[in-house]
Amino acid sequence: MNILKSAIKNPVVVLVGVIFVFLFGFLALKKLPYQLTPKVSKPIVSIYTSWSNASPYEVEAEIITPQEKALKSLSGLEVMTSISREGRGSITLEFGEGSNLDATLLSISQKLGEIRSYPEGVSRPIIKASGESIPPSIYLFLHSTNPAQSVEDKRVFFVNDVVPFLERVKGVGEVSVWGGRDEQMQILLDTKLLAYNNITINEVIGAIDKANKDTSAGLLDYSARSYRVRVNSKFSSIEDIYNTVIKTQGGRNILLRDLAEVQQGFAKTQVYSFHNNEDAISVRIHPSENASVLELTEAIRQEVARLNETLLLPQGLSLEWSRDQEGYILEAIALVKDNILYGILFSCLILLLFLREISSVLIVAFVIPLSTFGTFVVLYLFDRTLNVISLAGISFAVSMLVDNAIVVLENIYQHRAKGKGLFESCVEGSREVMGAIFASVLTTIAIFIPILGLKSESGQLFFDIALASTSALLISLFVSIFITPMLVYEFQKRKMLNLNFKRFWNLLFAPLDYIGRGFAWLMGGALRIFLKNWLTRLVCVGGFITLSFYLYNLFLPRLSYLPHGDQNFAIAYLSVPPGLSYQERKEIAQEIYNKNKDYLSINGYKGEKEGIPAIKDLFFIGNDAFMMIGAIAENKKEIEPMIKKLQKDISSIPSVRGSVFQQGIFDGGNGGLSIDIYLNGYNLEHLRFEAEELMEKIKEKIPKANVRVVPTLEVNNKEIAFYPDLQALALNGLDAKSFGEILSTILSGKVIGEYQTSSGRNIDLVLKSNTHQEIAPEDLNYAQIYTPQGNIVSLYSLSTIQERYGMTQIRHYERERSYLLIVIPPKDMDLESAIKIIKDEVIAKSDLGENKVLLKGSANHLEKTSSELLGGFGLAVVITYLLLCALYGNFIYPFVIIFTLPFAVVGGFIGLKLTNLYIAPQPLDVLGMLGMIILVGSVVNNAILIVYQSLINIREYGESPYNAVYNATLSRMRPIYMSMLTSVCGLLPLVIFSGSGSEIYRGLGAVIVGGLVFSTFISLFVIPSLLLFFIGREKRRGEVV
């Protein structure tokens, strides 16, 4: 009490501390990085290996399978997936939360080093820590401003001379570049001259490889100095390549210039990128884990402007902006800030309605800004960010901050009404409720302990809410106990703002006042009836329990995972028949563009046609494995009709499948709410058949669902297989290896090394035939080659040629061959219902044979998170109960207090139902589930006040059990309703106001608002009724402590 008295007597010292909190809070706010969502990290490592011209089957057998075998025993490994494509393979490793990434990378490198060897031509595996695979926050496109110049030919310049400047910008995690074609130094062999000089392609490759090498020859020590000796033989000019000695015959050197031409050219284009009206190169900026997206966006914007003026303008290039998250983040954060301000305003109006004194309202409301600024300091110290989730946590805390101050203020005024002095009232009024306030805050904070222990993706999101709310509530505890009584004392002593609005209020709001008095009279009358005897109390408790059970079953909602958080960005992934050439795939994209070019705002369209909105930005990115479309609506409110238009255009193209969806803030490109179905087995044909059957059943049972199958179901990727006749090859001076190198050279070209240009860049050195004539597949049998013996032979005389169909890619899940079905339920269906349909009506009724089905993605996350939160809810209840037992020194009264929880749960469900009916569709997502846990610590506060005051009435004033409970309930009814209404009004803007990001926290707000309102109304009858069963018996036994 000495501290409390000192705080009241020394206001200057207290105010200096308050000023420090505001000062450091303001500085922390300026330094906190802005992000859309909190940092969510999951250790993911990717391994990339290339093998030029190898088929997916070869990549699987020679690269992926040995690597998977070596990596399977890594410590902490949770999921291993892989993809084998033409010419490359990749493995993705997902590790458990808390894994040491540095140690993991070292272990991976060691495991891969255990693989004895790879086939010739396989590159060294590249190991890349992908962090949490952060999706790009900025899309840029490189355009050519010179009509005579192709932007595709500028890829090498851009990657080597421009991208490093973008990578240096603070906050950039990765810059990915799609499109364009790489430069090559091409050696065009004349196969006739090879045959004339009796030289094999193998000999050419060997001679070039030996000549294009720098070799260290050791050290030469002479006198007092040491010299490093090197043989420098790497090609530095085209002339060096021409002068390579291929073979010596008859005392004459045969040089490469005698057999071939050398020229600098470009590789075959494999990736295309198209932006609005032009070919372009796609540039995507991925933020680092700790980056402030707003600062990053502004820094990239400035750097792009500088690069356009300096490096790109002389090259006839321009880097154009496509999309970023800046606008959405600013709007979302501004909306939450507005909601907080509206919540404060509404709460102050409630306080004014009850207190009717400006000074009292200011005293109570003072806790809000002080606690909020203190929370900014805590967020900064914990290296967190300012995002929609942390601000929602602050908004929740704002709704609870004034509760303790209200209780203190009301109790001080009650002591003043008894005729006590001002100082004594401030001290005694604060002291009397200090235990109840401490218990209330402690139980509210305790429920966040289970949340802080969650390591899943959703658990990391919850951490910001838990940290922000806990910090604000702890600060509000100290403010209420020490600063509120000091302010009451100073305001009353100095008559500061002691403006009484009672007369004005009675005139203006007399009807409202009568309603309030009537409500209080009804509540008091009902309470008397319920507390009359043991039978009425039993009816009260049993009746409300029965009502709650009925409402629970009536309003029990379906579950969903994370809220979507729709952005003004539509994405479509197209599935096209495999085996299509680059030009055919580009023509498909061009056809879709042609259907929409008239609706681009850049082309002057203003949205004149009904139902067809203007498109602000439209781009395509594609290669042999996938095609992606991105689109932005000119008016973000018209993105739905734009999505429908794009879906219709895609569906109109024969043999093309695709799903258009709106990107959410928690997904990296699959719609955020995707259900990933892995179909595992060995026989690819059986897997393909079952995958197609599953897809058709899902579309039948969930008609509006978007279903994408990877790899594509069409197996018409044509392959031409050569089975060499080893004896025929030997007779012609060849073997299988040299025969394969001949085919590689004459058909597509073979990379045989690197060449360093005059600017210092390394480009591929490619050996290829100088014959530019295209060979039809059916003519390969009759294609002729020159043998080392100078003979001309047809390919069919050296091998058997077969044409067959193959896969464009082979996927593995946990080392088994797999098809992946990505299912995105329609917006009007919750995730739990979609999962139930897929399990019960699709998978259960499918004959899968030896194949296995695994549900992953959001389905797996929902199951894991909901079980974690259910356990967290139970743990929160136990923690709250045990803390109350310790505070009360009794096991019975905490049970009475905990009895409010079922009513809170039912109220939360009612709040969700009303939100769905009158505001916006809102399932019970994981943030709503978090609201249920938060309610555990919130709704017990009212019961704590009633029980605490009842015990005081018995212990200190000697009242009978009935009078003690009845008077305690009546005396606490006003602060309880004032507290509930200020909390509800503080949270209500989160629920009713729509805008960017509002769906993220709407479910959380709806659950807490509904739970607070319903449980407050019910508990004012149930808690006194239940309490009288125990408190009377304790007194009769003389054991009430």
C-alpha cells in the first residue's frame, strides 16, 4: 500500500514515467517494420540438379532416387517431395519447427557427398535454403523501347548488370527472372568435313575440353621470392576457339577452323513472358523474412527509377511496374487503426453514458493510449513487426483495457458515497479491488501461455496477438492500480474538468435513462426470483444449461483454416497438352490475351460494357512445365467479374484446363485454402487413371470447386527412343556414347564447356551441327550421319527407333511416385465441409487398389491446428482454474467462476452466425478458434467480481449468504455491464467494418463479442444461483475463509 500511497502523493514522478512510456512508444512505432502479416518461418531446403537433355525418367532414376535415398535419414525431416523434369530435377525438404538451418544445410551437403557418382553431364547439386518460400511482393517487367530490338536477347545483360543492383536493396530476399534467352558461343560443325578427315564428334569434344582449361603448375621458389605458376589456356576470343587443334594427321594439325564455324548466338527460347501489349521479361522481388514490405517497395521504386534513367535507357530497355502489396497493406493497416480509434470513441461514449462526467471518462480512457504506446515498445523489443494481426491484438486489448480502470473508479466513488475522505477513498477503493483486478488480468494473460507454445504456422501468427494483448493488459494493470487513483485524486482535489452533465443528460436522453432504469429493475426482480430458494436456483442453472446446449447444437459452425484475405490479384494456372512446342504454347497465351486486350485500361477501355470490368494489368509466364496468368482489376471491387471473364476465356480453348482464383495473403499461389491430395503408388499409368477418376468425382460432388492435377493427365508427350545396335556401331567405329553425342549434336546441340566474353561473363560453349534443316520425326529413320571411317550410314542401320508417349514430369511424395490434386473449394463452402465430402464421398467410394491417398495442404494444417487449439483451450481452462484456486485458497469458488465458459462458447457461435447473416460470410477459422481461447480469460472476470465481492460482504460486513450474493451482484451489475459494453464497442468495429484485410480478424472479433454479450447476461443469474449452493454451506460449517 505504501507504493499506492506514494503514487497518489507524488503525481509528478508518476507523470514523468508516463511521458517516458509515450516517448519510447513513439520512437518504437517509427522503427517498427510494416508487414501485411507476421513473420512465419518454416525451414525449407531445396536441391536443384541439372542434366541437359535428359528425360524425366532418366532424371528420376539417375539423380532423384539416389539423392532421396541419401537424404531420407536427415534429422528433423518431416516431408520430402521431388519433381523430375526434362533436363532437371528438384527435391524439397521440409523440416520441423526449430530446426537449426545451418546445421541442416551442412548435413544435406554431407549426405549428397556420399553419392558416389552421377552420369556424365550432370551438374553439381545446388542447395538453397528457401526459408518459408516467401511469395513475391513486387512484380516488374522488362520491356524493350526499341521496336527493332527483342527484349529476349537482353536477358544476359539484365541478369548480370542490372539484377545485382536490385538484390542490394535492403529487404530483398531474392530476385527471380523469367523469360528471355541466354547467350551462347556456338560451334557449328560440318559433319561432312568430319567424315572426310576421319574425325569423330567425340574427338572434337575431347580436344576442346582439354584446350579450354586453366591449370595450376604449383610454386617456383627462387632466391627470396616465391612464384605461382599457371598454365592459362581458357578461350578468351573466338580466334582461340578456331585455333584449337582437334587432331594431327600425317604431320599436319587439323584445327577447328578446318571443320566448323564459330559464332556468338542465343539459346533456344524455352520460357516466355508477356506483359500487357508486349513481350517482356518477368522480374519478381521476394522480400526477406525480416523486411518491411512498405520500406522495401519504396526502395525498389526509387531503384527502378534510377536504373531506368542510367543503365536501361542507353540499352533501349525499360523496367515497368506491375503490382505490389503496398496499397493493400496501407489500406489494411489503416482500417485496423481506424477500427481501434472507433473502438476507443465508442467505448468513451459508453463511459460517458454511465459516468456522465468528462473527468471520469478521461481518467478511465487514459489507460488506452498509455497501454497502446507501451505495447509498441514491447513489440519492438521482441523484434516483431507492425501488421494486421498485431494491430488486431492491440484492438482486442483496447476493448479490455478500461475494465480494470472502471472497477477501480466505481469502487472509489462508492467509498466516497459512504462519506470517506478523498485520499482514503482512493487508497481503500483501489486496495479493495486490487485482488480481483490482479486475478482478472492474471487469468486473461494465463490463457495465452498455450498459444505461445504453438510452433505451427498458425501458432506463429497467434504469437503477435498474444504478445500485443498480454503487454497491453499488463500495462493496464499497473495503470489501473497506481495511475487511475492518482488521477482521480488530482482531478477531484483540483476540481479539474469537473463538469456535470446530469441535467443536460436528463433532458436529452431521458427516454434512454428510463430504459436503463427499467432494465436494472427487471434484472433485479429476475435475480430475486432466481435466488428465492434452492429449487428456483436449480431451475435457473439447469434451464440456462439446457438452453445453451440447444443453441450449441443449433449454431455449431463448420471449421476453416486461415482467413483468405483477398487481394486485387487474380492468378490462373493452365494445364495444356504436354509435348506442345514453345510456339504453340505461346499461341495459347496469345489467344487468351487477344480475348482480353480490348478490355485493358492501358488500351483506353473504361469499363463501358456491362459485366466486363477494365483490366489494369495482364501478364503471362510459361515454360514447358506450367503456364501462369496474372491479372489486376482497375477497380478492386470488380475483380470477381474479371475472374469469371478469364475463366470463361480459358474454358473456351480446346484441350486447355485452368482455374482462376483470387490470391489471398496467406498463400504462395494456390489460393490459400487449397486441399492437397497426394495419390501415391508405383505404376504411373494406374496413378494417372485414378487421379482422373478422383478429379471427376470431386467436380461432381463439389461442382464449383477448382481442381488442378499435377502433372497433367494427358500422356501425349511424345518421345523418340533409340536402341543402338552395338555390333553395327562397332563395325562403323562408334560406340553407344559417341552415337549419343552425335545425335545430341546434330539434333539440339551439346553444351561442352564455358566461354568467357570480353566483358567477363561466362556463357555456354555449345557444339551443334551446321545443318539448319528441320527433321520430321518420321524421317529420323532415314537421316544419315558420317562415321569415323568416312562412310555415310542411316540411323535405322545403327539402331532401332521407337516412338512412344511419356511424362512431362514425375513427382515423388515421400520417395513414392505421386500425382497431386490441388482442390480449392468455392467461397461459399467452408474447408471442413469440403474435406468431409472428399473423404466420405470421393476417397471412401474409390477403388484405389495398391495406391495410397494422403490429404495435405490446408486439410492437414486444419486438423493439426484444430487439435492443438483444442488442447490449448483445455490447458487454458485448467491454468485459469488452478490460478483461481491459488488466489482464493479454495477449490469450489473457482469452479463456480469457470462455469461461465460454456455460455461464452455458445455466445461465440451465436456471434459468428449473426455475422454470417448480416455482415459477411465468416466460418470458424483458426483465428476464431483463438477467440474461444481468449474468451476463457475474459468472461471469467465478471464472475470473479461477483464471487470476490460476495466473500467480502460475508467476511468483512457479516451479511447473510443470500444478502451477500444478492447485494454483490447488484453492486457489480453496473461496472459489469459498463465493462462488457465498452469491450463490445471496442471490438465491434473489427466485426462490422469491411475493407482490405477485414476478413482476417472479423471471425476473432465476432466470437469474442458474441461470447462476452451472451455470457455476461447469463452469468448474472447463473453464477449467483450456483454460488449460493456452496457459500451458504461453507458458512454453516464455519469454513468460509
